[in-house]
Amino acid sequence: MPAVEVLAHSALVRNIAAELRRPEAEIKVVLALFSTVVAEALRNDRIVKVDGFGTFKPRRPKTGCRNPRTGERVAPSGRKSACFKAAHRFKATLNKVS
């Protein structure tokens, strides 16, 4: 598999700030707020849809886990994770031939 270049948070902020001609500090605040709002919605079991970008869904561990050594049923922890599904428009932009 070929190496993939990572777009770090600082580079993302710089690119957005340059595109919008806004201060980087302002973009950092907006990105932090976006992250906080999405996380809070997912924590409250809400789905977040961003038109043209995608959908964030909360995901809980499967119920009825089993210890493979003993066969004993183990209750899953209360931890949640997030699932992201890209929107068709976002996928089309991503796969657009230049």
C-alpha cells in the first residue's frame, strides 16, 4: 500500500484560513466548536448530518460479548465510538477526475 500524506490539524487550519481570508485563530475556534458540538450530539445518541459532507452516528459496543477462553458472557462497557459515512456529493468530489 502506498504511503498516504497526512493533512495535520495545523495545515488544515492554515488552508481554510487562506481560502476564507480569515485569521487562523478564528478557524481554530470554529473547528474546535464543530468538534465539540458533534461529540455532544453523539454522546446524547443523536445523529449529525452535514449536507454534502456526511453523517456521524454514535456506535455502542455489541451486546452479549463472550470471553473466548471461558465462554462466559461479558457485559460490554458503556463506551461509545463514532461512525462516519461520507455523503454522495463528498464522494463525487473526492473521486472527481482532474
